[in-house]
Amino acid sequence: MSQVLDPELRRALTERIRFYHELNIYDFYRRGSPATAEQTATAEAYSPSPPPPELREEMAARKSAAVAPVAEENIFARATPKPEQGVSDPTAALQLIREDLGDCARCKLHKQGRKQIVFGVGNARAELMFVGEGPGADEDAQGEPFVGRAGQLLNNMIKAMGIRREDVYIANVVKCRPPGNRTPERDECDTCSPFLMRQIAVIKPKVVVALGAVSAKNLLAINAPMSELRGRFYDFMPAGTHGSDPSWPGAKLAVTYHPAFLLRDPRQKGEAWKDLQMVMKYLGLEPPKKAAP
Ligand code: SF4
């Protein structure tokens, strides 16, 4: 098949693919039956598969953004009931997820110096959840997310919202410390995040705040800079849990800066405060008398 497409045809195909995406159609198949030369020529002219290289990235991003819960999920894992399913007490359900995680060795982070798994902490019935990237040295040592300097700042941010750390639930995309505090890699996030998704599905928060770009990109499966991710709510349903609880319509997801970034660039605290004020307004939290953290 020729790799060179007429620009006009390429534009038409791009529009057609966008149209299908808006209809939530992402997978395209070609017939496997023998074809005549004429049919082959027609199929080559109109089949959108494979797309030209410059379109692949955009298609992949859009595809994962909208269908990650289905497309990236192991179909057998999906068919297997999770131990927490049907457990109405979220504390007990979280405990079952923790037991299912066990002494996890599912990704390479288990053998890269972690002291312990950092599962998550807080109110199992929280209306508000914060999700960071991964544990750092303090978190790895104490087994609790956001306990170092960044954790102190997060505590101040939560306090400034008029609530307490115990009122919210805090977790990370990956549960083991990446060596040297490096950014968790794609395969590590993909392997670990289903457990986070199950935690979110059990807690059923009204709002999830993604702390930093790594968290936002993993939760939303959107590859975009922080400047584009912040300042709005996204409708969020944890991957793999669609329709599992008809009484929970999903959460609103907001994106703000990671506290560790705010420690490095305190000038951005005002921007983060704007993000939190948006969340407070949605949750009906009273703005505290004192302003920014
Ligand atoms: S990061 Fe997650 S998937 Fe990887 S070993 Fe730790 S708990 Fe398991």
C-alpha cells in the first residue's frame, strides 16, 4: 500500500476520523476476505488504517482519552470480579484492594529500592481526593503519601480550603518510590494505576484533584501541558469501573500544580489557589477568612 496520501484525501480522512471519534468510535477494521483488485484499490484509498505517522500520535491521545477504561484494560481482568465488588463499607473495600495488591511485584519498581508500598490514606468516604505522582523518600519511609515538605504544603492547602487532612483521601498514581524520585515510567503507571482506579471507585469522591502533570495525564489519559489542563473540571470515571455503581455518576476532576513544584516556584501558589477555589465552590466549602496558603 502506498504510504503517500493525497493531501485532500488525508484531510478528508482526518475529518472523518474526528467525526467517528465524536461518536465514540475508535476501532476500525478491514475485511479479511479476499478482495478483487478493484476492491483492494478502493480499500487502500478509503481505509483509515494505518494512519499517516503525523496523525498517529493525535489519534492515540484521543483514543486513550475517551476509551482508556475499555481499550487499555485486560479483558480477562475486567471479567474477573474484584474482591471489593459488592462490599458496601468503603473502609472494608479499600482493605480488600490492599490485600489484593499484596506484596506487589507487578512492575519493576518493586525491586528498585522501595521500602514499602504506599497505598493511600484518609477518609474512605471522602468527597475530595488528591492524587499525586508517586511516593518520595519520606513517604517511602513512613508508608504514607505526602508526609514530607510537599506534604506539609498540601496540608496547608487543605487547611486553607477550610477542611482537614483527615477529611480527604490522598493517594498516588504509583505506590512504590521511583529511584531517585524520577518520574514514574509509562509501564509502571499503567501497571499500578488500576489499583488507584479501584480506590477511587470505592471512595466515590465528588472531586478528584490531580496534583501535577503526571497525575493528570494518567488519570485523564490526555497528553497536554499544565497550562491547558488547569482551570476547568473534567468529568471523570475511573477506568474499568464504568457502570459498576449506577448511584455514582463519577467525579469532577480538577488539575493543579504538585506541591513539590510549588515549593520550587512559590510564585505559582496563587494559581494553585485559584484551582482550589474552583473546587471549593463546587463542593460548597466556605472560603476561609485568610487567603492563600
Ligand atoms: S508501583 Fe504499583 S504495580 Fe509497581 S510494584 Fe509498586 S504497587 Fe506494584
